[in-house]
Amino acid sequence: MKTLDLELTQDSIDVVNENIENRVKNQEESELLRAMTSGNRLAPVPWGTSCPPHSFTEHQLNARPPVMDHLCEANGTFAISLLKVLCGDNSGNVFLSPISISSALAMVYMGARRDTAAQMSQALYLTQVADVHPAFQALLTEVNKTDTQYLLRTANRLFGEKTCDFLSTYKDSCQKFYQAELEELSFTEDCEECRKHINAWVSEKTEGKITEVLGAGTVHSLTKLVLVNAIYFKGKWNEQFDRKYTRGMPFKTKQEKKTVQMMFKKAKFNMGYIDEVHTQVLELPYEQEELRMLVLLPDEDTDLAVVEEALTYENFRAWTNPEKMTKSKVQVFFPRIKLETSYDLESFLRRLGMTDAFEEAKADFSGMSTKKNVPVSKVTHKCFVEVNEEGTEAAETTAVVRNSRCCHMEPRFCADRPFLFFIVHHETNCVVFCGRFSSP
């Protein structure tokens, strides 16, 4: 017998059911629905048993409040914008976790005021999102669920100079909405010891995959605020690649060919083709299809820059819509990937319009500290990812699609040239990771 897990009081059930049935869009319904997405559960209720009036439908139980959809759209737009900025600055490999970066910055945004807050809201595409921080709370709870086949843990922390007199109300809000601490250190007395302490925290949160997020000399006695975000992910493919078929094959770039260990799998996958940019789309689901990797592979005579130029969040959603793909048996050749990247995000965030936060004379974080002129000193994002036959292990700190059968009688997806890839949370459509693989 199937069961459905919930965790609300009976009174809450009656209120939510009445509001849903009558479609009364009032504040009470919004708050209750938000509670539903923040992980609250009830004892199992067997399917097929008698239920009181106003009982939930399965669709209603899986419904999310609109504010969470708006936040996922904002995060997706931010993800694509930041990916394009990073790709535009170099031709090499790129890998980042947009949700890790945006949630960490949103925590800082919570203490920003006036122009500083306006710029951050614009850079993070949050201007159309109501109740930003409760929405992030719901999203992070959903993505960080423990009863999943994948392991995904995000952790944010602010490290602030202890003489800045940080407000207890702000620290409480960090804990409430982001499960994060603002840890006060003495950069003025021993900045090197502070750096080692921060690195140790990151190493712990990423299972030792990232041991030095802050290099020597990156913090100093005048450092006021360091934002660090860590995310650790390990997931197995729904259809694992067989190691016995992995072999050396050439990976072609404009300049040269390099040998990569190319994995092989023949199985049923969702696949499509984007006519406007001459690009194949492949969906590689992880176990239980809770997460999926989406790969955009241009034709051999199409430069990846063409795809990057046309890429917007709206196009990404259209290009990767499962309803526009065909599920059929596909021969998939995909390289083993092991990347480690590091970014100082200040220059990129400035280009997105977030400038005052980094300038001592302009930064207004009066919602965070009683001291004036407390700028963000450092926003560092260091990333690690490994993709092999079993699945993916990652750690980080901070259009019309046509049927693929029209292209090939026997669909073949051979990623032997530069491509873009995205790891997306199925339930929320949130872009957890994204990157470009352009060179082994």
C-alpha cells in the first residue's frame, strides 16, 4: 500500500485544504504552503483509506508556492548570466554552483540597505521575488533533503572582524533562513590564523575535496567580512557506464586533439536537437531521477561560442524541456571529467552591477552591523567536480527543440568536443551546478 508522508497539524490540513479548494489566494495560504516546502511532515496516511472532507489531491500536496518558482527562475537567470561572464573571460574549463553563490550572497543581502541592497537585488535578479529569505529557506530545505539517493549538502558562513559589532538580530536571521553562522574572528590580531581556520572549515564541509579556499595573502589585518560557501555533491547515474568499455579517444578543440578516457553506454535517454544553434541536447539522469545532467553539444561544424551567445535562461528552459525530447536508445560517448576551478567573484559581480558592497566609502550593511563602512572583503568560489562511470562527485565553495530521430536513424551522442553541462534539481528546476568542458 502506498503511503504519503506529511508533517502538519490537523488544523493546518483543514485550513490549507479549504484555501486550496476555494482558491483563496490569501496570506494564510501562502504561509502554510511555504511550511509545506520547508520540510514539515505528518505521519503516513495510507492511500485508499477514508479521508475527511477537503482531503488533498496528490497534485496539491506536491504544489509549491509561487514565490519559490519565482526564486528558482531568478536563480536560473543569475546562473546563466554568471556562466556567460565566466565563459566570456577565457576559453578554458568553467565550473560553478550558482545556487551556492546566490544563497551565500542573499545572506549578505539580508543585511544590506539602500543603494547597496538595490544593487545586490538587481545583480541577483531578486527584484521580482517577494519574501526572498523565506523562499531561500524553503528552496535550500528542498535541495538539501536527507532522504534522497544523492548526497548534496550546502553550507554558508560569514567570517567577520569581531570589532565590527554585528547585530544579534542579523545573526539570528542567518541561522533561521540559511542555517548559517556569522563567526567573529580577529583579522586585526592574526589574519593568518584566521585564514587557516576558514580553510579548515571548508575542508570539513567538502569532505576534504577542497583544502585551501583562501590562499596565502588573501586576507589581511584590514579584512572586515569574508563570505565563504561550500557545497558537496555525490550522485550515481541512473544508468551507470560500464568501465570495461572506457577507452582512450581524441577530444577535439580548435587548436589540437587530446586523448581522453571516453566512457560508453547504450541505453534509453531523453535526447533532442536545437535547430537554431545546431546543437544536440542529452539528459543523463541520476538515481531516482531526482537530479539530472543536461549536456549541450554543438555539431562538429558549430562553435560552442554560438551556443553561449544565444544562451538565456528562457532558451535553456525551452531547449531542455523533457516534453520536447524523445526517449530512445542512444549510443552515448562521454568523457571522464575531473576539474578544479577557483574564482574571485568580485570583478564578475561588479559587472553585474553590484559595486557598492565592495567599497568602504559606499557599502551600507547597517542591517548587519552598527559600524559604518563595513564592505565585503572577499567572495571566493572554489570548485571541484569528478564525473566517472558511476556518477558525479562535486565540491564547491562558492527556441524550438525538434525530435532527435529526425537527425539520426540510430541516435549517437559523442561528446568529443567542447560542450556545456548543467546539473539540475528535478523538483524545483534549480540549477545546482553548471559549466563548460573545453579541454581535458
